[in-house]
Amino acid sequence: MNVAILGTGYVGLTTGACLAYLGHRVTCVDPDAHKIGALQRGEVPFYEPHLEDLLVEARPNLQFTMDYAEAIPEAQVIFIAVGTPPGNGGAPDLRYLQAAAEGVGERMGPHFTVVVNKSTVPIGSGNWVGALVRDAVERQGRGRGCFSVASNPEFLREGSALHDSLYPDRVVIGADESQTAEILYTLYRPILDQTFQPPPFLPRPDRVGAVPLISTDLASAELIKYAANAFLALKISYINEIGQLAEKVGADIAQVARGIGLDARIGTRFLQAGIGWGGSCFGKDTAALVSTASEYGLEMSIVKAAREVNRRQRERVVEKLLAELKILKGRTIGLLGLAFKPHTDDLREAPALDVARHLLERGARVKVHDPVAMDRFKKEHAGLDVILASDAYEVAREADALVLVTEWPQYLELDWEPLASCMRTPILLDARHVLDRARVARAGFRYLTLAG
Ligand SMILES: NC(=O)c1ccc[n+]([C@@H]2O[C@H](COP(=O)([O-])OP(=O)(O)OC[C@H]3O[C@@H](n4cnc5c(N)ncnc54)[C@H](O)[C@@H]3O)[C@@H](O)[C@H]2O)c1
């Protein structure tokens, strides 16, 4: 099939690379000249494992352009995968979505075209995008246009985006007519039936069989995305709230989480106590859910509470350090990890940024390191007055405390003795609760977590 993808961020580029790998002819469009230039040279403008390799494999079927006119007229399926960043009052900023929908309407071909919202968009956006496209078509004097709008929410996780796209837990297609759903079913068929030859660097996991398809109406597909993200966020905040109680009563939160999670009704994932969630999605999507619900007079009190617990976890890092060091002014605190999670250089809503800001406000010096996100940090957060360290040992030198903020595998394998011995006071706050307490203590550290 001939496919256009609008937006070459984490979602758009991953989708484009995967669909091209499956044999579809894909044109990716983005107004960002820097990104398109890089992609045309075969470079990936952000860090995502194996994406560069897949782009090489998919290259014969893949084009990149800044010009809608090179992608839209021929496309049978057009994915909108532009950013929907947080806006005012909790609702996302939809200006990129609006520009994309209007651009589609202005250039759409005469054949039947499916316009797919892959961006996470508020409930009702399917109808809104439909109206924007139709108005744009009519402004060109071309009748009402021959198209339909579908919702195909994306569930990939940065850091394992390709794996999640090729071997998803489910595919959700929301459409109000069967013809639309059938076109998307045909597009995704190699993934749904798992009939494609896996790329050598991404072998098919043993457990993966046919992928469930949820074929539903537009509003349900839109709500599925928000409800899924909010539920994952709730799980994280729930274990963090239990972690606070565990600390008070002297319980081991890791054992508690395991004891809860092995109940098949609950599941072990997303029950890791720690600093809480970050990234571009959970914060924005829970805020959007609360905002949408309020338009209907609903409170969403559980989701609001999860957001508040998450916000507090970042402050609790500073409170813990204050309790240990008594004075933060003039102290040097080292942060291990900047990215919001391992295997990405994405810094959006990263907990490390808030922790650094809180510490700086209290007069501390802050040293930082990240195995992958340093360059991006320098570009995007030049105003944050922190000291950039070349490695974890540099972060530890003469520091009064270390905070493990992002659980990069490189940090989990550190040789902790030399780190402890070069610090002013060997305090280690494991804000992800991932290190072996006994091993770190043997290395000479006073070991702390957010749950005891
Ligand atoms: N990142 C994730 O893990 C993830 C997962 C699931 C869903 N989502 C959702 O997918 C959407 C995209 O997220 P992302 O992380 O890929 O965003 P991103 O910021 O990485 O990329 C968005 C891209 O859209 C481009 N763009 C802006 N306006 C455009 C236009 N008019 N036409 C074409 N391109 C345009 C931008 O230049 C940018 O390259 C968001 O709604 C997000 O909530 C993201």
C-alpha cells in the first residue's frame, strides 16, 4: 500500500520504518529541516535501539520529505503522528494536529483515503480531524472529499519501540465504517498474522503468535489509549504510595511488590517503587484524561491522586537528601542518569530535571551524567546550571551524595568501591530501587531508597 506518515518523531519514524520493512511504500513528512536532512543522509535524529538498522533494511520502500505534496496525493493511508504536547489547563496543544489535518485536506488525491490519528489525541478528535480535512478539501473547490478518519493509538515504549511495533500485545483500530477498518486490517496483516520475516537484530520472541486486533468505534479507540496510560500510571503511583508506608513500618517494598505482583490478576510489571514516571506521555495523557472528564462533569479522582503521588516522589528525593545531609547549601550532589528512562535520550518530563532544579533552588551544586542523553541535554537544557561529568566516577568525585535517577544497565554494573572512596560522604540514594543493597553497602555506601 502507499502510505504517508506525518511526523518523524519516535512514533512516526518507527511506524514508517516498520511499515516500509513490511513492504509498504512509505513517505515520511516533517517540517523540521534538520530531521529530514538527517534522515535523508541515513542518520536517526534521536536515540532508539536498532532504528538505524531497520531504516537500512527498509530504505528501498522509504522516502523522507518536508513537502506534503510529495506524500499526500498518492497515499491510500495517511498516518498523523505529530506531537500533541501539553497545553494549557491539562488539555494537549493540538496546533500540530490541526496543521497536519488541514495539510492533508489541501492535497488529498481523488481516490478513497484513510486518515489515521496515531498521535494521542483527545476523545472526539476523530470527528474534529474529519471536519478539518473536509473544510480544507471544500476550500479547494473539490466537493467534500473521499476519505474517512480512523484512530489507531500507539502503545510503543521508547527504548523498545521497534520490538513493540513489530510484536505488539494488540492492535487497536477505531473506525466508524467497515471499509476503513478493512483497509487498516490489510495494512497491518503481516503484523497481526506474524507472517513477516523478522529482522536479524529483532528476532520474534517465542511467545508471540497471532496478535489480537481490537476493531472498534472511534471514541472507544481514543479512550483505550488514555485509559491504558492512566492505568499504568496508577500502578506506579500505587506502589510508590505503598512504598511510603513500607518505609514507616519497616517493610521491604521489593518483597511486597513481588508478593502482590505474582497474583496473576495484578501482574509484576509497573510495580517497581521509585521516583515515579517521566517522559512525554504519562503526565500529559493523565492530565488530558482529567481535562476531558471535567468537560463532562466528572472528577477522575483516582487519576488526579496518581499524578499528585508522582509529583511528590521527585520532592521526596530532595527531602531524603536533606534529612541525611541536614544542609544542602554548598553541597555537591551527583545525579546518575538524565533520560526519563534507560535506552532513550528523551528528556521530556525527566525526573532528573526536576530533582536538579529543586537541588539548585536549595543552593546545592549538581553534577550530572548520562550514557546517551548528554548531547541532547546540552542542547535542550543549556540554562540549567549543572556541572556536566564525563562518567559516573567524575560525578562521584568529591560529591556529598549520589542519586541513581535512571537505571541504565551501565550504572547497575558499576564498580561501587572506587566511587564510594572518592566521595566526601558516601551516600547513595537509589531512586529506582534497583541496586543490591548488601553489595553497595559492602562498597562503603550508606544506601537509601525512597521506600526506606
Ligand atoms: N513517544 C512515545 O513513546 C509515544 C508513545 C505512544 C504515543 N505517543 C504519541 O504519539 C504522538 C507523537 O509522539 P512523538 O513522541 O513521536 O513526538 P515527537 O515530538 O518525537 O515527534 C513529533 C514530530 O512531528 C513533527 N511535526 C510537527 N508538526 C507537523 C506537521 N504539521 N506535519 C508533519 N510533522 C509535524 C515534529 O517536527 C516532530 O518531528 C504524540 O501524540 C504522543 O503522545 C508517543
